[in-house]
Amino acid sequence: MTPAAGVHDGHKDHEGAKFGMWLFLFTEILLFGGLFILYSAYRARYPNEFHEAGGHLNAAIGVANTVVLLTSSLTMAVALSALRMGRRRRAMASLAGTIALGMVFLFNKYFEWSGEIARGFYPDSPLLAGRPQGEQIFFGLYYSMTGLHGLHVVAGIVLLAVMLALALRGRITGGEYHKLENAGLYWHLVDVIWVFLLPLFYLAA
């Protein structure tokens, strides 16, 4: 194999990896898109019940978590940009910041869920059993969709932690940043999904 051929194969490998990531992200969009359609159908059927149920959620925490994730998207972009410019320390610091912000999001979500459960707003609870069916469906969708999103945040944190470990070992550099770029695409998708979840649930009232 000639050096030129090796470079060409490497280029094709990077392009293939990015294409594979975009295909994976597309399946994620289909997954959440289906859930959004399901939510819309039930919202159209039970508009008053969804309005009432949404008023029981803590909108302040929902907005705060939105700020947290949008900031994490910024630090993710800074990490990738810094790595491309050869600023390794800044890249790793920004990446670590992104991971920390993801953990803050999960802590806030745990705090929020704990409060809702303590007040009796959870699927099949005695409190919800005595309320209209539309409110029961609302909270079922709320826990299902935000819980699924939370699992994606956990997966994203693990992925970024792996990227940070590789960067510390010199496996990811300014000339070999494609793994971090793909990880960043996943993290940005997680953030975008939350931006759609915010108005559906927390601003439903």
C-alpha cells in the first residue's frame, strides 16, 4: 500500500464514521419524533387535562436545565474548536466542563422527579388514580419521555468521559479530532431534544 493510498483510506474511514453517526442520529430523531407525535395526539384529545397537569410541574427547574444544556453545547463546541487549534488544555477543560454540566442536569432532574413523586404525581399513584385520564396520560408521557432523554444524557456523559480519557492519553489531537466531533454531534442532539421537551411539558400550562 502506498502512503497516498493509506491517507485516502484514512480519509474514507473518517467520512464513513461521520456518516454512520448521522445515520444513528437519524434513528434517534425517528424515535423521539414518534413520541412527539404521540404526545400531540393525546394533547389534542385532552387539552384541558394536559393544561392542568402541566401546571403541577416545576417550570423553573425545566428552564434552568435548558440553560444548563445550552451552555454545555457551547462548551462542547469550544472543546472541539480548541482541539483543532492545538489548545489541548483548553479543549480538555471545556470537555470536562461539558461533562460537569451534564451531571448538573441529571442532579436537577433527580431533584425534580423526587419532588413530583413525593407529592404523588407519578404513574399509577393513588393521587393520579382519582384524577382525569388525560392527566394520567400526561404524567405517563412525562416520565417516559424525560426519562428516556435522561438515559441519553447518561450515555452522552459516558461517551464524553471516554473522549476525555483518550485526549489525556494523546489519542485525540488537533489532527485526529474526528471521534470528538462525532461525540459532539450526539451531545448536540441530546440538547436539541430537550429544547423540544421543555415547551411540551413545562410550558403546557
